[in-house]
Amino acid sequence: MSIQALERGFENTSAVLEKANESLRDEVISQLMIGADNPGSRLPSPFTPRENAPPAAESGTEARLDSTNRTAPAEKKIEWAENLSDAFRKAQSENKPMVLMFGADWCTACTKLKDTVVNSKEFNAYGDRAVFVHANPDKDDRFGNIKQKMQELGIDSFPTMVILEVPSMVERARVTGRWDKEIYMHKVGEAFKGKSDAPMPRSSSTPLAAPAPADRPLAPSI
């Protein structure tokens, strides 16, 4: 083949390639123009939010979730003392009165009062207002302070709750016997005001009633 023939072949090939490139360029431009008119036809970009992507968390959502998962504050519980001398020193340092709940383990009326009233949140709400003592003569200290205080106060039946001023140890008020919860809590509230065994007001929905009898009188030796 002559050199002239080869040159003509290269010229034809170049012309074909140039025409093909022009056609491809027109196609690309056409696609770009279509995409500009119809943004939804574009391919998704890694920086473009997906249509089905979950919505971003609102501001403060994490804080709200944290607040709902917090443990509710525990209800107030009275810290009962057993030793009269220690309770007196604590009441004196805190400038509070003392509440002596006289009773015993064998006293069924005391147990019922504990279950229905003393363990209630209404009774425990008074925990910040005084120092409370389980005055059980069977668990007295070596000086016999509880038995001595029982004699001074004339305690002859269980349960009996007495509020004492500190440091004078003068009786402010008392609640004797076991009553229904509403009646007993009324008496406790009045006792903190200085009124002993205050009756329920006539307007109360709870009828007036006699207290439940004490379990049994105290032993003569006490």
C-alpha cells in the first residue's frame, strides 16, 4: 500500500472519531440540561439527604429522654431511734422536739397501728419535725431511761405517743390508743400543735369512734 493511501486512511479515521466525539459531547450536554430542568432525576449525592431518611432528632430530645429515665425520689422515711439518751442529744442539737412511741413487740395493737398508720407516707411526712423514738421498755438501756420516763408520764397502756419539748422534756401533747388512720393522723397533727387526743371535727366524713383497746396493761414490775 502506498504512503498516500495510508495518509487518506488516517484522515478518514480522524474524521470518524471527531464526529463520534461531537455526538457524545452533545449527548452529555443534553443529559445535563434535562437534569437541570428536573432535579428529581439527578443521581443522589452523598451530601444530599435521602427522601426516606429518618428525621433528625429535635433539639432537647436527648434531655427529655434522660429526664423520663430518672428514678423518682424516694418517699421520706422516719429514722427511728431506740436509745433515749442518743435521741435526746440529737433533738437538742437539731432544736427539735422528741416523739416517744411507747409500745412493745408483744403488743398486737402496736403492730396494727404500725401497719396502718406509722408506716404510711402521711405519718412519715412528720419526720423532719421531730426526733422519733421507739420507746420499748423491753429494749431499754442499762440506765432504765425508758421505764423511768414511762413512770414520770404515767404511761399505763400501749400504744401511746408522747411529744416532749427539748431540752425541758416537758410534755407537749399525747395520742393514746389505736385509731383508724384518718382519726389518728388528725390527732397527730393536733398533738404537734399542743393538743392531746384532739377529737375529729364534726364536719369530718369519718364518724367519731372510740379507740381500739390496748393490747393489755403494762406489767406491774415496770
